[in-house]
Amino acid sequence: MSNVYVLDHPLIQHKTAILRDKETTNKEFRELVEEITMLMCYEALRDLPLEDVEVETPLTTTTCQMLSGRKLAVVPIL
């Protein structure tokens, strides 16, 4: 079970509880699934590699960090 991650963030737990409530409307359910997906993605992508890049701002040039490597897509399956 080394590939299983338990996301026990309080916001995910809170929104999951509302999601499970029988009084939750279809509209609320869809909105909650979207919100939970965003929170899960945030946690799942925490360790993506970054690289330094030069960015020209309105005042000067600065070094910032951006995602390195290939572009990726996240597909939630709940």
C-alpha cells in the first residue's frame, strides 16, 4: 500500500462531510466535488520540480521559480 495517500486535510474532511449529507443539493454536490478536486491537486502536486527562470517585470528583471519538465494534466477520479 505504498502508493496510497490519505489526504486528511481539515478542509477536505469538512467538504467531504457536506458532500455525504443527504440534504446536499445536486448543485452543491457538483461544486463540492470541484473544490475537493482542487484541494487534492494542490496536495498531490506539492513536490513537482521547479526551475529558475528570468522574468521581466514592469520595473526590472527578476529570477522566479516555475514548474520544470513536461506539461501535465490532472484527471480527478472520485
